[in-house]
Amino acid sequence: MDENRVTGAAREGLGRAQEAAGVLTGNDEYRARGAYNQGAGTAENMVGQLCDNVREQPLTSLAIAAGIGYILGRLRIL
């Protein structure tokens, strides 16, 4: 398991707690910080999942990246 997944899950949990505290106290700043931390934690968790997938299946990941690069290259030519 990648460290990004662990820190992402922790940050997402912190964001949920901050948002709940902001709702209870009526503090919009805490609610906004909580929403930001939730989003950042989710993104970091997704990066960790991507890294895990690349480690587990490097050839498949390379083939997918090459396919996406080819498609984007063809779109640029048209």
C-alpha cells in the first residue's frame, strides 16, 4: 500500500471532522477548510491507487499510457 493512500485517507477523515465542526459551530471557514481537505485527501488517495496499479501491472499501465498518447497525438493532427 502506497503512503499516499494512507495520508490521503487521514486527510479526508480530518476534512470530514473539520466540516462537521464548522457545521456545528456555524463557522463557514471551518466548513470550507474541511471541504478542501476532503477533496485533497481524495485526490491524494487516488494518486496512491494509481501508483499501486502501476507497480502491480507495469506493462498494462505502459500500454494504456501509449494508447492515450497515440489518441491525443491523432486528435492534434486533425
